[in-house]
Amino acid sequence: MTSIGLIGAGAVGQAVGTLLTASHWCSTVMVASGTGRTASGLVTDLDDMRQVTGSLVRVRHATLTEMTACDAVVVCPRAMFTNTARTDIRMAGLAANAPLITRLARKFTGYRGMVIMVTNPVDVMSRLFATVSGCDTVLGVGSNTDSARYRLTLARHLGTPASSVQGHVIGEHGEHAVICASSTTVNGQSVQVPIEEIRAELSQRPARISTGIGRTRSGPAGATMSALTHVLGITDGVSELSAPWRGVWLGIPLHFTAGHPTVSMPSLNPSEAARLQAAETKVRTAFDHITQETRIR
């Protein structure tokens, strides 16, 4: 029986809670939020869903202390701030979200379960949570969403099913994302990727979602569910997750077998390797800056 802790009952938390309640492998969902009001509301709403659908998943409001008994915890709260950034939008939440994630991480000191980070900037927040809590497994979902968007966009450009596209987006979940065009294949064959056209679509897609419905939710929630099923050994396969890489957390492909990950990096051409190095430098600098500011090290 698998229990999942869900911290944050905003847009993504609501979508994750819905997917967990509809799943066939989760037994219990424990929900917590900053004030408790949104957590209580989400639990009540999910309870209605359980009744209507006949779900056997138990959903309840819980404390962070109670969540330390869970098999995995999803971290998706967002601090109250207005993001006015026109560029580097995800990194704009660094100063606001870092103290929140730090406080949460301290509640999970020594936690032995899996932690899935959703809060942006996800690569920095994943490392921050791992550093403060000492948890062995903290993984972020950003590059999984980016990779799914890449395969979907390229498939539409080529007029082929997305399932036929094999390719990754790695590095930062942000402007230094690395589209691994040189190793991308369609039906096992190399293809010419219109890199600038694809990069423009990947950049515009989140803004289009936010303009239409206020905030991305379903895509990150799907990536979270994929991460959970892989780390818990429910599903085998490759998932692009933010994980330790050369001293920082970056999006990299991980191949999971019975819950055990091995790094499965694609080959990179010189341009892609340089972009990955730039992403590494950027997230390391951001982490060093925020830890100095908040004195957590």
C-alpha cells in the first residue's frame, strides 16, 4: 500500500491530487498547505470525487510530521509573490520560494522516502531541499515536462505520432534548457531538427497556457505522476528529472529499473555540451547566491 504526501494545494497540487485519487496504485494521499484552508478544501473536493468515481484511495488533511511516514512526498507550494519577469520567468521565483522550501526541508530532516520537487526554479529548489533535509532522493520534474513538449512539437512539425519521436531536453528547466537535437530520432532514424523553431515553441508554450488558464498545471502534474511511478518501482523506463550531476541538480535522463535509477545521458554535440555547461554554471551560481543570502549552509 503506497502513501503519498502532497505539500501545496494550488493549481499543480490540485491536479496532482486528482490524478493520485484516480490512480490504481496509491492507497493514501495526505495533503498539507501553508494555511491549511486550501488543503482542507482540496481534501473535501477529492472526497467528493472518490464517492462519485468509486475510488478506494483515502485522502486526508495531514501535518508535515505525519507525512514523514509516506513513501514519497510531492513538494509543490508557491510563495506569495507577483512574477513580473519577461525573461527567465522560472528563476524569478528564487528569492521568494527559497525560504519556503528551506523551512519545509527542515521538517523532513532524515526523511528516508522519495521527494519530488515541482516548485520553481525546480533545479535549484531540488538541490536546496536535499541540502537542508539530508534526504537521499530528491528529484525535480522540470525537464520531463520540457522533453514531453519537445517530442510533441517535433512530431507535429514532422507530421508523425509523438510516440515515434525519441529525444530529450536536459539541463535547466528554463532558458538554458538543452534540446538534444543531435541524438533525436524518429522511428529509429536520425532527423533534421528545426532547432530555432522548436526552441521558440518551447519558450512560448508556458506563456500561452498561463494566458489562457492562469497557470500551468496538468503538464507538471503528469510529469509528477510519471516521476512517482518510476521512483517507486511501479513503472520501468527513462524519465528526464532534475538530479545530482557534477555537484549541482540538472535535468538528466534517468533509466529506472524497479525504482533504481542509472544516468542515461545522450551523446551531445559541441553546441549542446556548451549549453549544458552554461546551465550548470547558472544553477550553481543561483544556488550559491541564495544560500549565502539565507545562510542555510
